[in-house]
Amino acid sequence: MYGPLIDGDLVPDYMYRLFAQGRFTKVPSIMGDDVNGGTVFVPKSTANISQSNTFLKDQFNTLTLAQLAQINSMYPFAGTPVFPGAGAYWRKSRLETNLQYRD
């Protein structure tokens, strides 16, 4: 959803596959990261693990159940602060979304 689309010309395949094969334009780049970058994309009403997993699968449709289980184990719900006007799993899902971008 947030990456380039395969167009058969400039982007002939999935970016991860192209990088693994060394098939990309090698130019100097600057990369960065921010905290709370995925906040606006996660529905504030995300209230349970099922909604959280559905959101993640919708964003990253190649996630397997095993990968979701691993992500959920890395970001346990216990101790996650709840924010006013947000579902209980909103912050957890936001953090998991940021994890996906780093991997």
C-alpha cells in the first residue's frame, strides 16, 4: 500500500525481490524514521486483537499467521497505555505498523 506499484517498466517486480536480486538503481539515498509515523493510518477504534490483526493483514497482505503471532508476541497488549478516544489496541497496532516498515 505504501510502496511503489509494479508497472512492468520502472518497477518490474516487488521491491523486496528486486533488492534481493540487486536489481535497483544504485544512487545515494538518505533514509529516516520517525516515532508515531503510522498513527494516522490505524483506525482509532481498534479495540481488540482481531481488529488489530485484520488491520495489519489489510496493510501487509502477505503476512502469515505465524508472522502475526510473532508480531503479537513482540508487542504484548499488557501494559499498553490506552489513549482517550482510542480503542484499546490502537497504540499496539500503530507500533506494529512501524515494525513492519523497518523489516
